[in-house]
Amino acid sequence: MKKLGVFFITTLLSATTTLATPIKIQVNGKEILNKVAPITQNGTTLVPLRVISEELGAFVEWSSATNTITIYSDLANLQLSMGSLEMTKLDFASNSETQITLTLAPIQINSTTMVPLRAISEGLGCNINYASGVIDINSPTTTVQPGSPQFTEETKLIIQNDLTNKYGICQTVAGDIPLTFSLTVNENKLKYYPCDFEIAAKLSEQDIAHLKNLTLTAPDTAVYVKKQLQSHMGQLALELITTYPEAKFWGYYDLSHYETTDTKQKLITSFACTWMNYMPDKDLTYAGSKKGLFTWFTSYDTEIW
């Protein structure tokens, strides 16, 4: 009876996890060493996500609050959840979002997240060959190039004119607020400049003073105006991202005219409503910043007028 039990357990392990000769990984010709080697479960090969993604130039973010993993690359963003078969892919070239169903959900082994090889191949568009115990992963031969040469001073002027015509006035319950747009284009992809376009929407000193006064005399109205300004900026941002899906944008309200005035501390607002569609690296380099989803970096309710 004991022999039968041992035989049954051994057979069960063989059906779920293959414990054979260790599988090696190569990324663009370079062997990748990791504390957890690839494994095979039910015919699906699972590989360490972070080390492969980063070797391919992607940025991996883990959220312990939601148990989700987000991968930012030049081609697409991917989002996976522990225990879920569904992977969301935001493709920059087609500006579309699709759901990919994996054969196995991501798992953790010794604090290493393991995902099906398909998540790497379909998610990041890699070319993969598997032979003689070696997984050979290669970057796509064609990639979307953020900051490509089409982003020039001419492009900047086109965007600036469009913004002025469409978003030069923000209608609020406190009256129309005119905005002046100032753009900077990173035409030469400077090393320490993380985006393609920097977009500043400037409010006049008079309007800022008026809004500051509203905060003191009619706080409910001021809060509503701030929401309208943020919504206005959000619509502007989403139109830009849709029109120029390959570009990395950083947008904000420009209040620099207070930097040399005595009224700065009295009227200053940190009402930035700063937004971006990329994930900067710690050194704020162009090469290190990865395309991402639209996100608010600051918003009206976290700042002080």
C-alpha cells in the first residue's frame, strides 16, 4: 500500500510540474541567470517575469495593494494579476487595449513572479525559440520609437495652435478662464529630459488672484472651479495621447509669473494638475522613461491654492 502511495504521488508531480534538466534562458544572445529557473506546469513553461522584462528594456511595477504587475515597454503596457488568467495589453501602435487569456495564472516561487512564456511573447512582441533546453528570447525586429524625428519644432507649433484653438478658454462657474500654452519639444532626445513634449498651460496672475479670493469667500465654488480646470486639462491630455500615440507628454499649469513677486506666498498655488503618460526612471532620463497610461501626478485636491 505504501509503494502504491509513493507511485501515485510521483505520477501526480510528473503531471503538474516537470522536474527535469534546468531550462536556460537567453535574451538577445545573453544568458540570463536567476535564482528561480523556468519550470513547466501542465505543458506550460513558466519563466521569471522581472529579470526577462528588464533585460528587454521594460520597467516592471508591483502593487502589493492590488496584487497586480504592470510592465511598461516602448511597444505596450501589460497588466497581470496574481491568480488571474487575464492579461491586459495596451498597444501603442494601434492605440488599442486587448485581453489575452493565459493558460496559467502568474505564481510566485521564492519571491519571484513566474508567468507563462506566452505573456512575454505576445505581450512584448518578442521572437521566441525553444530548443535543446534553451529558451531564446529576442526583441522585436520592428519597434515603436518614442521621440522619433517627426517630433520637431514644426510639430510643436501644430500642437500649440490646436491647443490654443480648442482649449484656450476653460468655461467655469466663476466665468471663462483664458489659458496660454507654452510647449517645449525634445527634438534631439536629450539624455536628461524624460519626455518628448512639455506642455505648460499658463493662467494669468489676475485669474489666479480671483480664484484665490474664491477659496476664501466661496470655498464650495472654488472647489468646483478646480474640478472644471482639471477636467479641461484631462480632455486636452487624452486628445494629445490619442493623436500622438508614440509621444511621451508631461503637462501642467504654469504659475512661474509668481516666482519673482512678493505676492507669491499669499497667492501662490501649487494647483499643478500635473499629468504624464510615461513612467520616469529615478534619474529622469529620456532612455529610461517608459511609455505608460495617462495618469495624474498631482491634482487639485492634493494641493493648496
